[in-house]
Amino acid sequence: MAGRVPHPVGTFGRPTPPRKQRNGSWRTTARYYGAWGIQYIERTGPTAGEARNRLAEAIRDFREDTGEQRITRTTTLLTLAEELLAELEADDACSPGLVEDYRREIFVSRDRRANPKTIKIENTLGRLQIWQATAGELDRHLKRLLAHGFRRKAQQHKIILRAMMQIAVRHGAVTNNPVAGVSSFRKTKRAARGKVADMAALPAFRAQVRAWARGEEIPGTPAYVSGPPRDWTMVWVVDVITGTGIRPHEVFALLLEDIHLEEGDPYLDITGTLIEVKGEGTGGWVRKPVPKSENGWRRILLPAHTVEAIEEAILDLKVSERPNPLGMLFPARNGSVRNPNNFGRIWRAARGSDYAWVTPRTFRKGVATAVDHAYDNPERAARQLGNTTIVAKTHYIDRPETVPDNREVLERWARGDRHHRNEPAE
């Protein structure tokens, strides 16, 4: 005798008729036949019809709980962001620095010194449920950031929101990723002054930085009066960057054992960089024992002004006898890894108002441009920076477009010659 035909997995049984309870409400239930067994869903309401409607909504929004985080259309974006971070941390291909970058833009800092009104995903979109995170709502958030001048933050939020909503798509909470419907960022046009002008400013900038370090007044920064003496590290960092083209985070990751000044041709090796990891090191900064990219590991021959700067920095380490357990060229005062953000404040003070446009990356571009102009070889400049040739040409080398030689045609035109083309003489 054949038994009862089992219900298909993933389906619901017929809801029970609403029944009036002792407290006056109405109750109805339905069975869900899942892969993990039968589950009962029940809803109550003040009337039979209301109870029936609430059960229908529950069936519509139901997702089987398989022991993992349940992502439904009513999940908040903050919970969805936490799920994204968990996935990134479990992925070996994602560096701790990348996870920390995402975390910094998602959560409001609990540090008492931080501004609680800083725009983050947590305090702007975090309370929205997934079904409320429409393309229009996300677009308004990004445009608000752009209106405040936070273009880079807007780009970061768009990347994070896209990854978050892709998880929602994967879990069936939404059918399409709403970030695909937001407005694209228009490219901003920059003045063509570029890197060539940066190169010409270097001698005067180096002189101003030295004046600042001596305590003198410079445009935009008053003279030193009291407090801790000004940090000569600024002088040495400028000369290291302009003599090598290395990244700022590579500068503060330099180890004494990787510097070889006693050789006939002094050189240093780039063997690591700094990354920020939550909960590790001073300010979260630690030294990563590998460079930023595959092209980052390199040996760089040093020009004379960089050798002099490094020798002065090493001598200062010996004279001051400050702790330096990691053996770094530019350690923090307490011997730990130097926080690049703190150094940024020193940089802004030393550049003053006349050089407000100068950043460490400015002279990294200048290095690439100087090498390319001298040798007409972008690959050589790319190897100096630790980049690919394409990246160096796109972001660092300033090479104006050279037009074909049209001098003869223009000269004949100016003199009234009717034969504007090169024709054989009769």
C-alpha cells in the first residue's frame, strides 16, 4: 500500500484557518518543509483577515535558517556590512589593510578624539533595511558626499555598498544590485600645470623645509616659540623620496639592515611597507614584510643628497639613543612604527602656504618625470617607482604630446606659397 506523497522540500503547506484565542486575537499557522525538517510559522492579528495577511507576508519574506547568518529583505545595512567584513576576513586573498579600509568607512570611530559627526555608512545608511536601500536612496547618499567635497569618500562608499548589496543578491534578499543604478562619477578636469612644475619647485621647497626645521618662520607657519623641537625627520624624508621615488609608507618601513651606504654605489632595498590593522601596533600601524605589489621589491641606487640625509638620520638615532627594537630608519619617538597620519601634520606645517599643493606623492611623480625625460624610457621610470609601465605613464609621468613635424608646410603657408604639398619639381 502506497504511503502519503511527501511534500517537496522548500514549500509551504496550506495555512490553517484563523482561530480566535482567549485574549480575543486570531491565530493562524503554516508548515514549512525544509531541508532541515519541518518548521512552523505562526502569526496573530486583531481579526481573522489581519492574521491571515500577516502570515502571508511572513511566508513571502521567509528564508530557511541553515545555521548561518540570515540575510533577508528586512536585514539592516549595518548587519549586512558586518557580514561583508566577516567574508573579507575569511578570504586569504584580502589583505588586513583592505579590511581595515572598509571597516574605517563603515563604522563611526569610538575614539574620544574622533569627530562623531564624520560621515560613515553606520550613521547614515546603517539603519535602513535592505528593501529600503533603493538605487535612489543610495544615489542621494553618494551625491551628498560629493556636495561636501568628499569625492574620494564617495567612491569608497560606492565600492563598499556594491559589495554589500551583492551579498544581498546572493542570499535572495533582492533580485538586482541597486548600486548598478546610481549615477556614475564624472571625471574632474585638472589644470595642466602637472608634474613638470613640481620638479622646478623642488630646490626652493627643500630650502624652506630646512628653514622650518631650524625654527624659522615660513609663509603660513609662524616661527618656533615653545614646545617640542621641530622634527628634522621631515628634512630627511623629503630627500629620501626625491632621491628614490618610493612611496610614503615604504619610507617609514625602511629597515637599517636594508640600507647599504658603505658600498661603492650606495643602495637600499625595498622589502616592506606599512599597513593599518585594527588593534595592532601603535595607532594600528604595523610593518608588512612584503612590498605593496609584485613590482615593489626592488634595489635602488642612491644619489648623493639622499645618502647625506640617511647618514644624518642614522647619526641622530645613535646620538639620541632612542629605543628602536624594530631597527627602522624612521621610528616613532617610543621606538614603535611611525604613524603616517601623525607625520602628515608635520608635513602640512613645513610646506606652509606657498607649497600647500605639495604632498609626498607630488615628488614621487617628479621622480618618474625626471627619469623619463632624461632617458625617454617610461619602463625605466616605472621600475624606479615599483609600478607597471602602464600605471607609471597614467599617474606619474608627465609627457606632453609631441605633434608631427609640420614646420615646412606652415612656413610655406605663411609666405603665401600656393603649393601646400610637397610636389616634385618639373
